[in-house]
Amino acid sequence: MVRKIERDANRFREIVRGKIKTDLRKYITHGEMIGRTGGEYVSIPLPQIEIPEFRYGKRNSGGAGQGPGEVGTPLGPGPQGDQPGAGNTPGHHILEVELTLEELAEILGEGLELPMIQPKGQANIIEEKDRYTGIRQTGPESLRHFKRTYKRALRRQIASNTYDPDDPRVIPIREDKLYRSWNTVKLPQTTAVVFYLMDVSGSMTDDQKEIVRIEAFWIDTWLRSQYDGVVTRYIIHDAVAREVDQHTFYHTRESGGTRISSAYTLANHLIDNEHPPADWNIYVLHFSDGDNWGEDNRHCVRLLREELLPKVNLFGYGQVESPYGSGEFYRELEDAFPDTVNLALSEIRGKDGIYDSIKEFLGRGR
């Protein structure tokens, strides 16, 4: 029975994975999922399958103009739809399935056909860890598996007719005792740092920040599945840049101008002083609406070419479509870096563009 239940549960999870993979674009753009990612699990709502059924209409069921009546009888109001107040009809039920973030990252990788990242730096350092993966008949008492020992002793007493239901004492003997055993596994220790840079000048609205928030969640999910440790740092900028925490990153809006080079300069300073490229896998992702002070574009190109690009695994620039942004910075980078391997450019046209943008950023596997 247990094996059948486990088989059915595994089958159900495979159906769920297939459903999520089929509708992955919809789930990626569904912002409420991020609000449910506390701890290790993320809940994904799945619609129930509709079972066909017959529904009878209301023809010949009475009403005005039908049945007995007398001349002059006033007609009352007919049935009213969408009345406020408590109802008595069942609603549509939604099934929520819990997945670990590792499973979610795996589905993301399969759905977007992302290549596995090849880490550098500390990826070459191997750490040995002991994992309890088996059972043996000898070992120290501190590793005794009490549940399995008890079951084994109970089976022996029942088989030998020494078990008394009226006095249900189960006393293990030496042959009943089972102990946990371990194997030594070698795990690569890899570390990565992700810098999120965002323009918070007046032309970046809350809608654009919501797009950045959703995309950053999925990028984080994928990178954490590829590295043992991921450090996330946030930089906001208008005409000047500063490092902030996550909440401030998504909820700050300034009214000043835009100087993108201030954010690039700060990110480069943090990399040089705290995340040397020889030991860290470095990802820099910048989101903006494309507005920048005209004279600053050349400074940004120089910082990228001479400082940032030689140090990072990937530099991604995502230009979020905005009613106020000019979009010129994207074209500036496109002209300056036509064939740069570790530079990814993406134009994000609303929430529907998040899916393609993630694939453009992460589809190179660095």
C-alpha cells in the first residue's frame, strides 16, 4: 500500500511539473507567486480540471407571461444577477502545489532550455562532507536507528510467538539493532555574487519596478540552483548611486536626473574591494528605462569595456519599456558591443517580455 501511494504521489508530481512547464510563461509573469516564497517552498496555484456536465436551462420554468393570472396583476421584478451579499453556490477551487525552490529552478531550466553554468574560481576547491545514506548492523549507539530497530524486534517477537498484546513490550536484542551509516561525498564549493542595479529616477514608475522584481526573483532562483552560495547586493541610482537593502531597492523613487556611470563605478569599486574575480563568479544586472545624461553614455561604455566586462561572468542590461524613457542607452550599448560574449542586452516590453528576457540573460551559461 505504501509503495502504491508513493507511486501515485510521484505520478501526481510529474503531472504538476508538466503543467507548470507548459504554462511557464504565465507563471513567470504572475507576480503574486513571489509573495509566497517565504522559507524553502513556493506555492504555485494550478486550476482544477473542468469535468463536462449537463446544465438545464430555464425555458418553460415560469415567469412573466406564463401560467395563470388575472388582468391588472402587477409584475414583480425578475431574477437579478450579481446581487451583493452572501451567496449559496460553490465557487471555483484552486489547487496549490508546493515545490522546493530547487525543483522550481529545474523546471525553469528545462522550460527555457538554459545551459548549466560552468563556475570558475572557488569551484575548483573540493570539500568533503559525510552524508547518512544507508543502514548497517554495526555501529556506535549514538547512531542507532531506533525506529527500524523497534520494527525489527517487533517482527522477530511476532514470528517467534513471544509478543503478548496484553503486555506489549518490545525488547530489542543484539541482532535487532540497526545503525545509520554514512558515505563521504565530495562537493565543489562555488560562490557567486549578483549585483542588481536599477535606475530610480522619476521616469521609472512602480510598474517598471514590479517587472524588475519579478525578473530578479527568477534569476536568483536559477543562480542559487547553480551555486552553493549566492550573495546579492543592490545598487540604486539617479544622478548618484548608493548601495541599499532589498526593500529600499524596490521602493525608492527619486526625482533627479540620470547618470548611469555612477552605478557602474560603485559596482566596480565593490568588486575590486570585496569580490575579487579570481575567487568569485560575478553577475551584474542593470535595469533602466534607457534615459541617461547624453555626455555620460561614453563614460559608461568605457567603464564596461575597461573595467566591468573583463571581471564578470555576465553583464546584463535590461531596458524596461516606459512611457517616459527614451530607450537610447540600449542602442548605445548595441552599437558599442556587437559581439561581446559576456554581455547580454534585453528589451523588456511589459510583463509578457520577462520570459524572453530571462532566456536572453541566462541562456549563455557563464
